[in-house]
Amino acid sequence: MSTDLTTMRCRPLEGHAPMDADEIARHLPLVPGWALVDGAIEKHFAFPDFHRTIGFVNAVAWIANAEDHHPDLRVGYGGCTVRYNTHSVRGISINDFICAARIDALVAA
């Protein structure tokens, strides 16, 4: 398993099975701060104001469109919760972890 998810690209997964619990458990440490919550992985990102939150949301939208893999977002004044699962596999896939890692790299920059 590649540990640098940021170098990977999302791919179509129609017809594939979702990750099982062991696979998810092996991948979660690769994206610190992300948690398994109700069938998805999610993480909250805090910002000091709405302007910076929306800047983050726009950057996440750019990543989502580039990877053709789109999260659910919960946006507020001081932060955004990003939630990923893969509808085509009806669960969690490698694409979710790839996008999570790309978002983490964005915030770390």
C-alpha cells in the first residue's frame, strides 16, 4: 500500500466493493484527524473567520472537481466539516482517502 496518498489519483470505482473495516483501519492513520463517522470519513477544519473558511471551501471544490470526487461539506462562520464516502461503492473507498490527504496537504501548505 502506498503511504503517500497525495501522489495517487482518484479513479472510477463502479462495480467495486467498498473497503472493509480492516482496510479502513489501515488507511485512517495515513490521514491524521480524520475519523470514521456513520459510514464516512470526516474531519473538521477551523478558521478564524468566514472569509478564510470560504477560501478553504473554494480550494476543496477545486480538488473535488480535479479528482471528480466530491465531499459533503458543512460550512459555518469559523470552520468547515468535510465528509467523504463513495456513493458508487456504497461505502468508503481509496478515493476518499486520496482526497482527504490532498485536503490535508492544502491546509499544511
